[in-house]
Amino acid sequence: MISITSKGSFGKTDAYLNRMKNSDIFAALDKYGAIGVAALSAATPVESGLTAASWTYETVKRRGYYSIIWRNTHSQSGKPIAILLQYGHGTGTGGYVQGRDYINPAIKPIFEQIANDVWKEVTR
């Protein structure tokens, strides 16, 4: 048999759980989506500007699941240009264009901001 005894108040715990239950901590997903689009657009290597201008985002909210999906809609001949810039690609003449990691450094501060803001909300 296991017995647990507690003294004192669970007021802070109850208050925290009620805030979580009654508020949508992820209501700001659109804000972070837009911030991510701006960061990705600014970091995208620019030749014509089409790839930089083609970033979008979508928020997904399901029971117990929240997500932001960033996409780049610019493609040529069915090939996603943002991915080719990120990872590199072969050329039609047998050469290779080295990729440039621009997505991860651009989006990392957004992830950190989300984590910090959520933590502030949780510990408020």
C-alpha cells in the first residue's frame, strides 16, 4: 500500500492548472508564423527575389497538437528552389552548386522566442 500525505495549500498549483485549462497558450501561433516568414524572407539568398517573397506559413491546431508549418512556394520545373538553395544541387552541365544553410539560422531564434514566451506563460 502507498500512502501520500500533504500539508499546506495547493492554491498555486490549482491556479496554474485553471489558467492552462481556461486560456489558449498557443493563441499566438499566427504571430510566430508571421515572424518566421519575415525571418526566412530576410535570410533567403536573393537573385530574383522570388524565393524570398514566396515564404508562407500555416498553423495547425488539433486536440493536444499545435504546429506552425513554414513553406516556400517558389519552384522551377517542379523543383523547390528554397530546398535547392539550402542543400545544394547539380547543374544541367554536370557541375554542382554548394548549398547554404540559411533556413536553420533564420528560424532558430523564432523557436527560442516561442520557448521563452511559453515558459513565461506557464510560470506566470
